[in-house]
Amino acid sequence: FVITVSDRASTGVYKDLSGELLAHGLIELGYEVTGRCTVKDDIPQITEALLSAVQLKTNLIITTGGTGVSPKDLTPEATRPLIKIDIPGFSEALREFSRSKTPTADLTRGVAGINGNSLIVNLPGSPNAVRDGLVIVKRLAQHIHDQLAGYDHN
């Protein structure tokens, strides 16, 4: 499930390039994208979209946008209360991977974690950040899903 968080994209001021790129990238990784929506930078709207995806028992829910330090960047604040198991290493891996190409990557405040069987990941809103995020999804998400299903990798 792909959730784009952007005032401008949600009102049609510009095309949702990051959400489109993310959906296509997930399909290329073998995921079925069962839903996609665009919401404003608004905690209740972000929370509602996340909860809808969790209630559908979606395995992977990724947001794009709203992870920076501007006053309107509220995606982590909407996501944190829904996470039951925090996975800080996921976001750390994204920052580490992106740092050499984008020095401001360290400013992303995105979070990642589990709610039920849903892995929830916040990615920044730029197409380059989404590309980097897909690398980390490819690296870690299947292992996380296997562990949630009780598969022992040892």
C-alpha cells in the first residue's frame, strides 16, 4: 500500500511522481500494490490512511513525504502511535545509504515498524529518496516478513 503525503500533490498542484515511482518499484520487487492514496500533510488524514491499510492486513505500507523538518512535515508523528514494534535500523539504513549522494539525507525523520503483520515505512518525498528507499526495502523487508510469519533463518 502506497501513501503519498503532500498538500500540493493531494490538491493536484503537481503530479505525484514519488508515489508513482514507489508503486512501480514495489511491483518490480515482486509486491502487489493493493492500494494507493494521496493525503494532505495532516495527522488525522495520514493516520486514517495508515489505519485503513493496517485494517486490510496489508503486509507492506510505505509512505512518501512529510519526513523532513519543516513545520508541515508530520508523517512520523502520525505513524509513531501506530507502531507496536519499532525498527529504527530500517531508517538508519536508509540514511546511511543515501548520505553519500544526498548530504541532507540525515535530516529525514522517517520511522519504520510493525503493526500486526504490517511493516510500515516512512520514506522522504523526493524521487531520489524513494529510489534509495526501494533498495533498503529490497534488502530488509522480506526478512522482516519471514520473521513475522515465524520463519527461522538459522
